[in-house]
Amino acid sequence: MQPAWRGLHVDVSRHFFEPAVLRQFMDEMAALRFNRLHLHLTDGPGWRLESLRYPRLTSVGAWRKKLPEGDWNWRDHEIGSHFTTCYGGYYTQEEMRGLIAYGAARGIMLVPEVDLPGHAYAALVAYPELALEPPPGCKLGRDVLAVENPRVRRFAREVLDEIMELFPPGTPIHLGGDEVDTQLLTREQQRVFMQEMVDYVSSRGYPAITWDEAAENGVRGQWVMLWRAEKMEEILALGLPTILCPNSHFYFDYPQRVGVAPAWQRVITPETVRSFRLPQAAHVLGLQANLWSEDIKTPARLFEMAFPRARVMAETFWLGAQGR
């Protein structure tokens, strides 16, 4: 029985991929019967979706000073469009509507992610009044929205309003909720804010998704995207609808071959993908592989890292060993 959620995730914040690239990517997905494309649209290194209410999110936050080629460290990046040479880009609302329609015609639902309340450096450079600590001090892993500030609540709701105006009712909306230092925001502060955001989109007919940290913090009523392999048993025990993308098996930005991995990364070979044992629990919605783009800088690299592991994933879990 094939899982309901058969997803791939593309991080377009760290490195931007043009609409034509995503259309080609969806063609490959459709051939393998993937049915969800999760777009990580916002993060510290760039905001990638046009906002009419907050235009500086893209006029400022979609761009950064172009750096020489070399190892990735987003903290080296300076956000803004005023530099002599810039890197970046964003999807206009019209382009996003086109991508939504293109995916729908191929049986693929686009799932937008606006990462809250952390991973917000690009947004905070554009609107520093929203920051817990003003730029550039918030750059060093401290890029967090000041969730107790009523302006932040309004900003988050209005950005989500625009997302809901773009995407059809019933589309899951990913709200992030990950990797915020509890010395900056307590778990309770994070829980209250994320619960408000989950309730807000859910009340409008859009299922909310968070990363597993939010569920661990006590947020309820959402679907959980489980990425921390070591937390699988704990998160599944909560009984929340869960999408499995553990970094032990389905982080496809990790190297595919032994001998090329940095010390902090696992090697995820096609055999690693094949070895995953899908829990037989009714609240497991399905599987997803994630492609974070620190080291995925070109379309060619994106396709190289996604495939053939995505084919192995599909053949193992829903196509069967004979392929299509």
C-alpha cells in the first residue's frame, strides 16, 4: 500500500532555483509518482516569495552580497540588494500560481514553508523592528522573531494570509518551529507562538505542519514533519499525524558515496534509503526526502543529489522493485 504523502523537499532559500528548474524537477517527480513538493521558501540566507504587504521581504531579503566560491557559511552573507554584485531571486505571486497549477496538472501539490520564529535573518534585515535582537547581532544563529511583540504576531498572520490567498484551500502550510535556542525564547514562548500560528491557519481550512521540535515543545493540532531520527519513537508516541523524513535515511543533500562526506554529515547511499523500515502506524502519513541547499548551488547538482536516490525511494516504498 503506497503512502499518502510521497514528498520531496527543496531548500530555495540558501540557493535559489528558477521556476523552470522547479517545473523540470516536478516532471521527474511525477514520473516516480511523488505527489508533494515542499518548498523551503524562507530562511536566514534569503526570502523567496513575493509579499505585497511587506515588499522589503524580497526587495531587500531576497538578495545578498555575492561571495567568492568556497565552503558554505551563511553567516558570511550580507543581506541586501545594494551591493555591486548580488546573488538571489524570488518567485512573484504570479510565478507561484503558475507553479501550483503546473504541479496540480501532474498530481503534485506544492507545500509552502514560512519558517517561524527562527531562521529569520533575511526578514529581520528587511524589517529590523521585528527582531528579538537587531541586525547584525542576530546573525550568529540568533535570528529570531520577537514573539512577544504584537507587531510580530501581526506580521506572521499577514504573511500567512498572503500564502492562503495564493494556495488552494486544503493545502498544508509548513510553519517551521525548529532550532530556536531556548536561551533566546523559552520552550513555553515558542509553544504559545507556534500554537497560535497552527490554530490560525487550521481555522482557515489549511492543515498546519511543523518540524518535530514544535511537537516536542507541546504544540498540538498540526501534522509533524519528523527529521531527527533519534526522536522518532518519542514523536510517534504523541499520536500526531506524522511525515517521516529522518536525517538518517532521507536527507538527500548528504553525500551518496563514502569518502566525500564532511565529518558532520552521514553518508546516505541508495542502500541506506532502501534499508528504512516504515513504521506500521495509522498516523504515519508517509515519507519525504529533503534537499537542503548549502552545497547544492546549481540545477545540475540538485538533480544529481535528488536522483537516483529518489528513484530508489519510490521503487522501495510505492512503485515496487519493477519501477514504473
